[in-house]
Amino acid sequence: MKKVILSALLVVIFLIACDKISKAQFFVDSSACNSCGICISVCPADAIEFDENNKAIIDQTKCTQCGECILVCPQDAIY
């Protein structure tokens, strides 16, 4: 019985943490971006594109904060 109660508490804690994470915004350090386009190719929301300087930018209205772009950026330009 204790195991079930503990599991229920962990789920509640996890859901609260996820809610806070989903409010995050990701940004691109244009001085670190090398315009490789990997982030654009992995973004499931199609939220990343190149600006007029050929640097990646993130459309915050489309971004779902999945974090795929951060994981694949070879320059660590997305935070």
C-alpha cells in the first residue's frame, strides 16, 4: 500500500515540474550559431528558421519546448 501512495505522490510532483518546464523559452546565441541547420531539421514544430544573417531564430509562438534543438546543436548555441 505504501508503494501505491508513493507512486501517486511522484506523479503529482512530476506533473508540477513539467508544467514549470513548459513555460521556458529557448534562444539562439547568434555569435555561436554556425548556420548548420541541424536544429531546423529536427524541430517537430517547424519553429526554427534562418534570419536575414543566416542565423537560426526560434519562433516562440510555434516552439513546444521539446528541447530537440538543444540536444543536436554542435555549437551549443541554443539555450
